[in-house]
Amino acid sequence: TPARIRTALAAYQRSLTRLDSRVDRALRGDTAALSAEERAGFNVFVGKGKCATCHFLPLTNGTVPPMFQKSEVEVLGTPQKAVTAGAVVDPDLGRFRLSRAAPHKHAFRTPSLRNVALTAPYMHNGEYPTLESVVDFYNRGGGAGIGVRLENQTLPADRLNLTAGEQRQLVSFLRALTDTTGLNSATASAPVRR
């Protein structure tokens, strides 16, 4: 059946994830796997930064625990251009093109953050060139925080109020999610547009 085919493909894709980044080793008890800054970044990720409310651990994507079969979509208010004020939403309607459901306008699947340091540029339109610029976008409250007006933004519009140090810590943690054991050199160096 179509449902069984989707489940089989999803199971196969999950088998390609080795879960052997330094973060994974730390979660398995290797206390030396992460630096103090990376550990602090983990605390920002699951705490003040609210990242783990959409990027569910341990896979750091939008597949919902405990069965990891349903994948969430979110409306972030991603701008057409990476600006910090007066932004205009990217015209891509995302999931709405398939569902025709109004809440899905500008909605996109929550991607995995595994190997995120290797996949610049970021967001579905590739407007953010660095992890630092993505963290700044979220810290401002997503699209709403930079001027995008969407009634259906699912990302809370409140500023995170992360300090410069907390932002650096978060980026350090995200870089620690890199696990190249399953990648060949061509894949590791190729940019991925979202």
C-alpha cells in the first residue's frame, strides 16, 4: 500500500543516520565529547532557544516522538531576502501547494539539523548563508520579528533575547551535530539548498 511504501522508505532513510556525532557520544555518556561551550549550547537548544520544540531529539528533525512517523511543518515567516527589518515573506507557498489548506501557506517540513554545518545556505530559499545568520533570525522572532506579517506563523513571534554568548554557544552545539562517518567527500562538500 502507499502507506507501507512511505513507512519502508522512511525506515530506510533513518537507517542512513549513524547518530555518531560528538553530541551523540556525549548523550551516551562520553563526558569529554563536548566542550563547555558546546554543552552550554545544548542547554540553549533545549531551553531558552526553544529549538527542541520543533527539532525533536534525538534526530533533531520534525518527526514527532515517540513513533517518529508524522513529520511536522512550520511557518517561520522566512523572508524573500535576509534582512533584519521591513522584510517581505518569500513567495513560495510551501505545503499549501499540495494541501490547499490555509494554515499551510508558507509552511515547510522541519529539517534535520544533523550535519547542518555542512549544508549552507539555509532555509528553503537559501537566503541565510551562515548558522549565525539563522540563529539571529530566530532570536528576532522569525519573520514577525523582522517585519513579515503572516496570520499563520507557527513560530512564536516573541524575541528569544539570546545574548551574543548564548548565540555563539548555540552555533557551537549545532556544529557538534556533524557526523561525517556516513558521508563521502563529494557529499560533505556539496551545498544543499532547502
